[in-house]
Amino acid sequence: MFGSQVLEVVIGLTLIYLVLSIGCSGIKEVIAAIFSLRAKTLEDGIRSMLKNGPNDLTAKLFAHPLIQATAPEGQKPSYISARMFAAALFDIVAPPDANQPRTVQSLRAGVSQIPDTKLRATLLNMIDSAGGDVDAARLKVEHWFDDTMARVSGWYKRMAQKIIFVAGLLLCATVNADTIMILKELWSDQALRAAMVAQATQKAQSARPGDPASQKISLQQAAKDIRDVNTPPIGWSPNANGIRAWPHDPGEGVLKLLGILLTSFAIVLGAPFWFDMLNNLINLRLSGNPPPVRGVEASTK
């Protein structure tokens, strides 16, 4: 009984974390779209490849027709393939000639005119190690681009986590998503635990967060998910002395802030993490409750 109660409390808490994480992911996507964060991060990553000192080939690259065609008119792309990058870069350093195909010699001559020492040395090293094959040189540039984009993805992920944490902190403060308070209410209310477990089981059977269909879930949908649970253990109470009211005691106020911070840090882990956790907990609970022995079988023992 005690173990089952602990598991149900953890399931209810995980459900709250999941729903809030989905809401914060929606907020992050809105902010990223408004400020074109993906496009700016991509541009910064390419600039780190092509700029050394005052010289910068980034503007020329983004003005290339191949790159411009990857985004709506007047906007910069948020994604560029390695193949497009290499093709556009080769066109810039060694413009195509209608009379003869591009050769390693023409590439080397064009790269030698680049004033940036670091970029010139990097490209010359790729061309010289290609063994006189233009396609091999292009492939090396593509690998260079892919390696850089792996780091750029890390930049964007860290920035996104910061946005999610701030959004989560504001959301948790708004809806009083206090981990300590949630644990107390779930532990003391069996009906609430049962309702949360039922909702968690239904949510575990839904689409995985991260799927295209799940990415469309907004903050309003997340709020609806919480309201669907009977008396969710979050929210501020109009009763000044209630458990969901802001405490007057300084010590309890510190605990309230700590509980909200704990929820905010949990949200940073992301909806996919909490969805997997919820699935594992639901499976654990189901595997821990075998069907009861029938009366006829019991009487024969």
C-alpha cells in the first residue's frame, strides 16, 4: 500500500511536469518565431566559419540565389543543407565559367585570393587533400559545415533551455506550481491521486511530445489538460490561510520559492523526458498490480 501510494504521487507529479513542459515549449517556439532565433543562430554559426577580422563572406553567401531560395522573400533561412552551403561557397570563391567546368586549380586560385588567412588556409587544406577531385573537395567542405552545425545546435539548445527556464519560472509563479505543495496534496488526498493517475494513463497513450502533432500543443491546451484533472494540485487560493495561498511566515515563503524553483528546473528537462518517465512509471504500476486470483482457483489451494 505504501509503495503504491508513493508511485501514484510520483506519477501525479510527473504528469504536472509534463503538461507544464509542453506549455513552456509552446512559449519557446512562439518566442523563437517572433525573434527568428533559429535563423540568427544559423547565421552566427556560418559567420564563425567565414569571418576572420574585418572580412566577412557571410553576407555574400546569404545573397547567393541557392541560399535565398531556401527562405521566403525578405527573410533569412533557418536551415541550410551542407550540399547547398558547399555549392554556394564554391560559386563565391571560384565563379562558374560557362566555357569550362570548375577544376581544383580554379578553386585553388579563387581561394588564394581570400584575404582572411585563417579561412584561406582552412579551404586550401581541404582542396589540397582532395587529390585533385572537385567532388572530394566539396565533400570535405560539407563535412566541415556539418561539424560546425553540430556545435550550432548546441548553442541553440542552451539558449532554448534558458528561455524555457525563464518561461517556466514565470508560468510556475503564475499558476502556483510548487513541487513541495503538490507533493503534500497528492500524498494526503487519495481521490486526487486516483484522478491524476487516470489522467496520466490517458496522456501516456497519446502522441509522444516532439511529434509534429504534439508540437502544436499551446499553453492554452496545456492549461486545459490540467483543468481536465479533478481539482489539480496547483493554483492560488483566495483563502488567505489556505495551502495554496502565499504564506505569511518567512520560512514558509522560502519553501514556497524553493518549490516553484524546483518545478522550473524540472521543466527544463523537456516534455520528451517527462513523457518517457511517465510511460515508465505507468508500466511499472501496471506490472506491479497482477490480476486477482479467481475464487475457484483460490479454493483449490
